[in-house]
Amino acid sequence: MGTLFAGLCLPFFWTGLPSAYVLLAGIIISGFLSQFFKNNAYKHGEISFLSPLIYFNIVWATLLGWAVWKEIPEIHVYIGCAIIICSNLLITWREQKMGQPHRETF
């Protein structure tokens, strides 16, 4: 509710750059579309296929951090990501081998 209220008040009180409005609109539209398409994917797709694709968010966040802020993750970030991704792949492989589908949690 706070975001909605602040967004409605924004045009009357914000004195930022006019070009920032275009960037703000782009962020809002891309966030909405992203959420819409992800929800539809989980609604119509198989969760055992879609679940590993979530980890591409880690790749995109890393690339965006490097492109915008010249931020290079340290080695412990890569190790943690590898542990998380490998554990999910192991669980998916084990459940497919046992013939049990992923439990739907959504």
C-alpha cells in the first residue's frame, strides 16, 4: 500500500530529473511484465523444468552488477552459488530417477 500511495503522490512532490521518469516507467513496466510471465509459466509449465531456470537470476544479477557498478563478486559468492545450483540439480535428478515428480509449492 505504501508503494501505491507514494507512487500516486510522486508527480506532485518529486523534483527529480524529467529523464528519470522514463527510467522509472521502464522499471515499472519491465517488473510487471516479468512477474506476469513468470506467473503464467508456473501456471502452465512443469515446475521440475522451471525451477532450475530461477537460478539464471543469479547470472543476470551478477552481470548487471558488473555492468552498472563494476562490481566483481568474491570467490565465496561463486562457491555459494555453485552449492545452491548443484544441490537443486541433484534433487531434480534424484526425483526423476525415483519417478517422483516435484512437489508443487506454488
